[in-house]
Amino acid sequence: MSDSPQWFDEEAGPVVRPYALIRGRTRSSGDAFDLVATVRAVADPEGEPGDDLGPEQQQILRAARNPISVADLAVELDLPVGVIRVLLGDMRDHGLISVTSPSAGGSRSNERILKEVINGLRAL
């Protein structure tokens, strides 16, 4: 029996754990982001994301050219919400995105919020 790791799929390639993307951090200024908070890229929508950003941050900027919820970003990037929140917190701290909470956007009916939650859960 060999001590070397076994691959189930030869084409799988290297696996990067989600916590490695955020350098092991579990907290950031993004922890307070609600799942239905709206994320929008602040950078010029015609320009491409900078080369100094990681691939996940570039994907977030591309997806956030149009307003998108935190939950939808997690689905879009196929990453846990905790990882998305840390990345978003870092990006907001650097002025790359703006995040608007649902309560800041004015009053919304309970029915609309429930529909958004149901749609978000169905997307998972």
C-alpha cells in the first residue's frame, strides 16, 4: 500500500481549499453582509479588472458589473458564502465594490424578501 495520495480523476488537477483563497482568515469587514445585500463594481464597467487581483476577485468584478446579491455571487463562483464575504470585505475596503444592504435600499415588503430567499435557496 502506497502513502502517496490517490487521485480519483487524473484530469482533476490541483485542488485549492476555499480557506487558502482567503489566507486562512475567517473574519473580515464583510462579515456583516446580508445574503441579499446588493454588490456592484465601482470600477469602470468598460475596463478589465486589474492584473494584481486574484482570479476570484476578477470574477466578482465581472459578475458585479450589474447588481448581484451576495448569495448569487457565492453560487456564481461556486464558493462558500463565508469565503465570498471575506473577499467582498477586502474588495470593499480597497474601493473596488459597493455593497448595499436591503434595509438601506428603502422599505421592502415581506413577500418580496421571502421570494428572494426562496429563489436563493433553490439556486443552491
